[in-house]
Amino acid sequence: MTLFISQYGLKKLNNIKNHVNLITRCLSAKQTAKALRPFYFSVHPDFFGKYPQEQAVNQESLKILHEYITCQQKVVKTKPAQVTFYIRSRYTNSKELKRVDFNLMGKSVRNTVITVLERCDLPLSYINTIPKDSSQGDSNEFSRPIKWHPSFYAATGKKPPPGEAFSQPTIEVTLRSWLRKNIDNIRTLEESTTAVQDDINKLRCQLIDHLELKDIRWESFWGFSHFRGCLKGFYLLYKEHPTQVKETLKGRTLVFGNNSGVSLHGDVVLSGEDVRADWIKILRSVSAYDAVLERLPYMEKKLSELLNNIQVVRRKHYHHITMADEYEVLLNKLLNTLRRSQVLSEKWLGDESLSDVQIVVEGESGPLALSNTGQFLLPASVPGSLIVEFIAKNKEQGSYTLKQNMSYRLYEEKAIEECKQHLELKEISKDENITCEQMITCCERLVTEYWKLGLLLTDTRLNISHYYSMMQDGKICIPWNCKMDE
């Protein structure tokens, strides 16, 4: 069979051929960087701290050179450019800098690199070892692979390359399929961390007993193995200062978190990233927070009175602990702004009691919002006029959502316990952003479908979230609305 190609088609094929040849002549990014390494050591701005004017010139010229080479590697048409470099002497102790001016006019990356090295009297030994028609190794790093339309694979019957979005039909993940795929790894993780968990429990019980603590909690982004390290370090601190540590912490809760201080709940918080010397400094200052903790209820009461006896609630955030002194500043700021807005408060709220409504002082800045639990979230930086108006317009919705959420909590506790028993779980928990309604729905579905799951979840620790995940200690995270098998 004879194939006829038009003149236009022949011209197009020649263009493609030239394009491919140009790509193969390009040095790869790795080869280019290695060839220019002596040049970078001679002109890099970091070495010109004593010469700020020359440093600025080199920095701008390097930027131009980098953009020029990048365009050549991407086979993009480049315009000639002029650059200036100040070069440090490589072989003498002379403090004088040599100035070099040259034009970038190379037809390829190789030509550009050779020009730069020759103008700066730098060796070409490495680049001469690279074949001019380099096609091995990673020299095609910047060539772009052809991406065919899905219809091409459908018509030819060929398999698409891995990684293409259309290479395989999307398979919806179900809870059972995900568990069957990952359960062996989950069990292995649990077994491998048993010794660590045992150490944590042993150290924790010893410290609680010796120091007469209420509790010891871990509320940090770091993994549980870091918790063991903190407990061991704190146990050594206790052995070094037994009397002082016990007198300070007796009857309190000790928390290892991401910062240090005394929380608004009165818990002593030590950062897991600090050393023992930092911890003892914090412990010595704990008593100074007692006066702050005593003032907080009084300030909350005043805030409540300014908003018609509204409830002021302190929320607990996992991984985010508000310190007592920070909370006092936030309360004081809100009190001041609301005192200046009493006329508007009377206009919007009148004499109506808001004792069935809750507010939470939610940091310095952020959105003024009604949470999904029915609590008003008040940033301290919001003007009092906006606060009273927002509460007045949404108080009925807040009160209704709050009551509904409180009733859901009773059902949630019951659903959690029932789920734990039916699936024979060691533990079941949820993320902070999972609502009571979502948790109830998930637990009820798990109980209904437990017979399909078999022994997959037996003796596991389950966390209800928005995604599938295996935690470092073997805990399982599943989405609350996970798809069950049909």
C-alpha cells in the first residue's frame, strides 16, 4: 500500500522532526546544574555579603540566566539577553572582583552553558563528557509525553499508561473493602506498638500516684511515641525535684501539648518540644496563675450580664489549648467593647433574658458565627455593635439548635455504647468536627451492618472522621458517611 502525504503534511512532519531533534539536544536539568556548579560557586549572591551592590547585580543576572535556560529546555523561543556578573577569584586571596559582561544568544542549552563557562574562564571538562546528541539517562526529562484521548485506547484496544485519569474506571470504596485491604497492616501496627502503649500506661499511673494528680493527658500533634518520651523526661524531672514538682501539681491535671502555661481550665500544660529546664521554669510560675484563674469567673459573669444573662461557655479544643492569661485578655477586650455598645444592646436585645443561649469567646480574630452545636462564637476583635445585632437576629436559631444538640448527646452516648458492644471494639471516638447527629447516624449504620463486617473490627480502636486512615498506633479512622456493601 502506498501512503501519499501532502506538501503541507510533509512540512508538518519536518517541523515535528526538528522539534524532537531540538529536545534531544537539550541538556537535562541535572546535567545543566552539574555543569554550572563551578560558575554558581563563583557568582552566587550568598558569597557577596560584603559587596551589596555587586550582590544585587549577580542576583538579577542569575534570574535572567535561569529564565533563559528554562525557556530553552522547554523548547520555547528565546530572545537574546545581556547579563553582567562579578566573579570571585578561585585561586588567589585577592579581594578584587572581576566583572564579566556577555550576551546570551545560544541556540541550545549546551551552547548557553559553554558560553557562560568560557566567558568566566571556568573548565569545560564535565560538559565535554556529555554526547552532543544526548538521549540516554534523564536527558529527556523536559520532553512532554503524548497524552492520547480516551477514544484512542477504546478504538485500538491498547492499555493506557499508568497514572492516566481515565486508565481505570473509578471504584467506589466501601468500608468492608477498605478494611479487608488494610486490616493486616492495622493489626501489625497495633502489635508493634503494644510495648510502647504499656510503657505509657505504666509511667502515667506511676506519676498520677506519686504526684497525686487528677489526670495526665496527651494533646499534641506529635505521635504517641513522643508521649512516652515526655513521660520519661518528666519522671526524671520529678526525681530531680520531687518536693517542688509534687507541691506544684498536687490535685491538678498535667497536659503535654504544643505550648506551655496554665490553661483557662486550670490545667498545667507543658510543651512536648521543650526540655526539662524549660518545664521546671513553667512549674515555678504556676502559682502566679492562681489569681488569673480566680478572676476569670468574675469576668465571665460581667460579660453575661452585659448580654442579658447569656451563658458564657469554655470549650475544650484538642490540640489547641487557650491559656488563662490569654483568655483574660480576650474577656477584657470583649467587656470593653460591649460596655461601649450598651445603647445598641438595649435596642437589639431589650429586657429579654438570653439564659438559654450560649456564647464562646473564640480567640482574637475570626468569623462571628453560630456553630453547628448552637453556640455563638465571638472573636474578641469584633465590635460590640455587630455582636449584639448578630445575637439578636439569630438567638432563636441558636437556642433551638443548642437544645436539639443537648438532646442528641443522650442518644449519642447510647449509640456509641451499643456500637462498641456489637462490634466488640476496644474504643470508639470521633473528631471534633463530627456532630452528634453524624455520630449517631454512623453508629446506627455500623450496628445494622455489623454482621457484614465479620471480625474485621473486633478488638480495634475506631475513630469516626471524614476520611479513611490508619494512625501510627493502629487506630482506624473512617468517614462517618462511609459506604456500606450492598
